[in-house]
Amino acid sequence: MNNKIVLAYSGGLDTTVIIPWLNENYESCEIIACCVDVGQCGNYDELREKAMKTGADKVYVIDAREEFMTDYIFPMIKANAVYEGKYLLGTSVARPLIAKKFVDIALKENANAICHGATGKGNDQIRFELTIKAFAPWLNVIAPWRIWDINSREDAMAYLKERGIEAPSSKEQNYSRDQNLWHLSHEGLELEDPGLEPNYRHILQLSVPPEDAPDSPEYVDIAFEKGIPVKLNGETLPPVALMQALNEIGGRNGIGIVDIVENRVVGMKSRGVYETPGGTILYAAHRDLESLCIDRQTEVFKNNVGLELAELIYTGEWFTPLREALSSFVDKTQEIVTGSVKLKLYKGNIISAGITSPYSLHNKELSSFITGDLYNHKDAEGFINLLGLPMTVRALMKKERGL
């Protein structure tokens, strides 16, 4: 019997509906609303009041911003993990942390169920529930979107109106949004038609459209230690403050706005607009620094690891032995990824403007056109002959047979 339920609560439309729905469908249940702060910029006093007013028995608000940066975002940056070449995984990487906190509260409160507002079409149901299975598979999962009669956001707003509860959004501005320290996503309304160009001046909240960015470039200098960003423009900043500062800088320069049609885990394609201003800057800076510090073989293999990690993060498989093993490999590669990167930001573009590192593998004597002691030009002849031997043998065979 689900008589004590931990609800993943955001204060948005879906979870606002879920509280009265749980009270109506689970007799004498105790509802413990839990909100995990990963940088949504919400008013948590109002959120607590709203949850209690709509029928929650208890409310937790957990500040997980620092943990989000250090234990989830930084490993992702170090791996250069990108899903399908464009998506910097802002929603995906936050869900395992959020779900883990729900499990912690459920165990603390001796609850027997966790409820979430993810839809049956989306990725988040998978990310939440795989995390629950990783830590407390005996807990029941209640997913209202998979069982109730509400079929749309309009239905949800009507449900609240019938019960005299104020809806948190209007039909005209009824985008489905997810925000944290790393990004802000937008889905729904006209974005459901991939043939329509997004009205960025209407949609964007963190950024300006590139054409509205300043007419003069802005430079940023980011210092890394072992793959982790630690300084911005010469100032040492804690992770959350550094991320917030980069979001402001990137936002005003129109950085990190992408329009994506992505393949969801459940098999369908979905279209969304993502704002990742600070994250896009960090990825560009980290890649630049790695190009100076990591050898060719390691870089090639690490690129493949980054692709695999992106898949695992997207599908909600963060708490798996494979993800942990791949992250351990990445951490090893980052031992020498220390230095500074200067970037020029201009109307949505990021332009490299200088890289320095005490572990640089760039050797001026080797790279110069001037012959030096470390490189004998004639050595290349033997190397090319050996590398080209299979091609030579094949060409001789074709000649012999008149092919």
C-alpha cells in the first residue's frame, strides 16, 4: 500500500496537478514533496507554501548546486560528452542527482513509493527510475502520466481550474522548460513543428539572439587544473559562482543557443531549443587545452569514450559500473590538462585566442619549418614507405593482372 509517497516536486504544472491527484487516488496517503535545487533560480519559500496549500504534508528543499557542479558537470566537461553532436546534456546530467536525493528522502522518511511527473513519452522517466533501481529497487514508482486520464497540458490546467487551484503557466507561454546551472531547455508550442524557425526574441531567457549581441568582441580567460575550471579572468571562483558568471557572459554574447531535433530513448524524435551559454564556453576552452596537452593516441580514444559517456548520461545510466569506469579513464587523462585558455566571444561565435600550459606537448623546435636536432626530415621517407606498403603491394597486384 502506497501510504507514504515522496513526490519529485518542482512547482510546475505537472507536479502542481499531481498533489491533489495523489490525495484523490491514494486514500490517506502522506505526501512528502521534495525539490532539489540544481540552479532553477526559484523562490523556495513560495514553493513550500504552494506545495502545502495544494495538499502536501511535508516539503523538503535540498540545495545540491555545489554537488551538481563538482560531481556531475565537471566529469562531463572532462569527458567532452556531447549527445548527437549538439546537445550538452543539461537536463540529462541533472536527473540522476535529483533522483538520488529523492531516494535519500524516501529512505529517511521510511516511505514506500516515489512519484514523478515525467511523461510516458519522455526520457526523464527512464533517468529517474533507473536511479531508483540503482539504490532502492524495492520502492514503488508512481508515474501519473502513464495511468491518469489527463492527456495534455491543457487538460492539466483545466483539472486545476475545476479544483480552484491556480495554474503556474498560461496557454500562450506554455513551453515545457527545464532549467539548472548548466542550461535552459524549451519544448512545445510552435517548436513542435521542425519546419518553423524559433522566435528567439520570444523564447530565450538566458541569452540574447546572436544578432542582438554587442558589436564588439568580449574576451574571457579560463584557467583549468586537471581538467576542472578554477579561474575566470584571473579570479579564483567556486564552481557555482564560476558557472553563474560564465552564463552571464555567454548569454549577453549570444553563445550556446542550439535548435535540436534529437532521438529520444523511447524511439521518437523531439525538437527543442537549448540555451547553454556558460557550458558552451567551458567545452570550447577545455577542448582547446586538451589539444595542447594530450597525445594523439589518447585523444583519439578519449573522443570515443566521450561519445559513450554521452549515451550513458542521456539514457540515465549514470550509476553504472561502465560509467564509473569510463570516468576513471577520463580522470587519468586529465592529470596533465592544466593551463589557461583565452577565447574571443562575438555574436554567438567562440574564437580561440591563445592557449598556455606547463604540460604543453607543442614543441617549437619540432613544429618549426627550420630543421632542428630532434627531427631528421629524411626519416619521413622510411616511415612513408612502411605506411604505404599495403597500397604498394595492391597496386603491383592490379598491374600484374591488368586490373
